[in-house]
Amino acid sequence: MWDQWWLWVGAGIILLIVEIFAPGFIFLGFGIGAFVVGVILAFGGGVLSSLPVALLVFAVCSLIAWFVMRKLAGERKGQIKIWDTDINDD
């Protein structure tokens, strides 16, 4: 069952939908990782010959996607507002 490409793509779509309701770029990385595994299985399934290899590719792609998304859309320098004074300091 793990070697069916459409299951991985379907899981990717579900994870992207979950990301809409729980933003934070966590499920987005997992969704992209699932899509990559699905595409690899669709076009060259012999590369992912066993479940541990497929899970390893999924984990590595998810981690890379998470780092890229955090770099592109994450917290920027100077984005945090630091207050030097308090409204009650008079």
C-alpha cells in the first residue's frame, strides 16, 4: 500500500489543507515531502524499493522544505518590536 503514488499525493493534499487551519509551516513541509515521494513513485518507483527508504526520502524532503519555508517566510530581523518604555513609567 505504501508504494501507491496516489496515496502519497493524497496525503500531501490533506496535509496542505491542515496547514490552512493550523499555520506555522509545520504541515506544509510534511505535505511537500509527501508530494515529492508521490512524484518519485509515479515516475520512477524502483528508486523507493522499500518502506524505510520511502520514509527516509519523505523525512529528508520534509525537513528541507521546512527549512526553506522558514527561510523564505519566517521571522525576519527587525520584525520583533522591543519596547523601551512602559505606559506606566511616569
